[in-house]
Amino acid sequence: MMTEKYLPIYSTNGLNNAILIKSLLTSFNIPAKTYQESAGVAMGLVSGPLGQAFVYVPESLVADAKTVIQAYENNELAAPDAPEETKDDLD
């Protein structure tokens, strides 16, 4: 069984930011993985070469992932409206 090749599509300072992007992508059904040099993780670095973290996605989903990230960065994502039956519960 062959596994699909993952490609880096996003880099950021610190693993926490990469995990946020990974969570965003997985909410759009795009599998993602994060990576940061282990020495940087162990030392808690969030800047410089050892503090840089990466997000990887399957090669076939690179374009979709970039679209989602661009929409996030441009503040174009919105939460869905609440279903009608729960709107009354919020009052």
C-alpha cells in the first residue's frame, strides 16, 4: 500500500501556531501534519531556525489547503449560522 506524499505548505514561528493551522485544515477535512525540529521543541523556541514549525498536507490537497489558509489570513471565514431551533435558546 502506497501512502500519499505530504508537502510543506505553511511555515510559522513556534509549534502552537502550526497546530492552530493544522486544526483549521482538519476542520475542512484536509489531513495535516506538523513538524518542528525536536531541539526547538525541547527548548521551547519560537523564533529562529529551530523555532520554525511547518504544516504538511497530502500533495493532492495542496491547492485546497492554500485556499483555506488564504481565506483565514484574509479574515474571510465565518462561523455558520445557528440552526433555527437553537436561536430561541440563546435569548
